[in-house]
Amino acid sequence: MNQPVYVFIVKNFAGSLHVGLTRNLVVTLRQLKERAVRLPGAPQDVDHLIFFRECETLEEGIRFETTLRQMSRHTLVRLAQRMNPWLHDLSDRWFKTELEGQDLRLRVVLLAMDDDELIAQEHVRGQSQTAFGTPT
């Protein structure tokens, strides 16, 4: 069984765009946000996900990424705006950083539906807490 791949467009605060391909979108974005990696050929500090598409096969992903790389900046922005009209960081709510003294920790916020009620859970270093801070 083929593992899906993701073609994505990221930008930095200056508006520079980069098209990429990855098998694990969450890990790639976390590494970009933590400045642990820099994408080859990408402008500095591209960590705002503005578009992504899941492809079933690597070949399909490579074809779509190649197509995007041939597009003008204007066309890429228009494509991203179809999914994300204001070009907000789509991964912004996937991660949450918190500064406690000198300790910068990355927290993943997971949303789940429970009896028609939205519950936010924060997972920090193996501990799970609800949005109100009570252990689950």
C-alpha cells in the first residue's frame, strides 16, 4: 500500500513562496517552525502553510509539484486563495509554542468531537490536559 504524499506551499512574513513535497506534512511543518531544517532552495524562514494537497502516489505528487513550480507567483497565490482566501497559516493551530522562563516548548493542540461538543486537548511532554487545565 502506498503512503500518501503532500504537495504544499509555504511562505514567510515577507511573502516569499516555496513549493514542496513531503510524506509527513505535520513533521515537516514542525521542523520548519522550530527552524530545525531549511528547505533546499527556499527563502529564509518559510513556515506559514498556505496550501496543501494530498496525493495518493509519489508519482502523482511529483507531477503536481512540478506543475506548481512552473506556475507564476500570482497563479500560486490565486490557487492558495481558493483553499485559504486570506492566506492564513493553515498549520497555526496544529502547534502552539509557550515560553516558560527559558524553556520554549512545542505543544500540539488536538481537536476532537465529543457529543456535539468541541474539546481541545493539549499534549505536552506526554501529559494530556483539556483546554481548562484539568487532567484527562
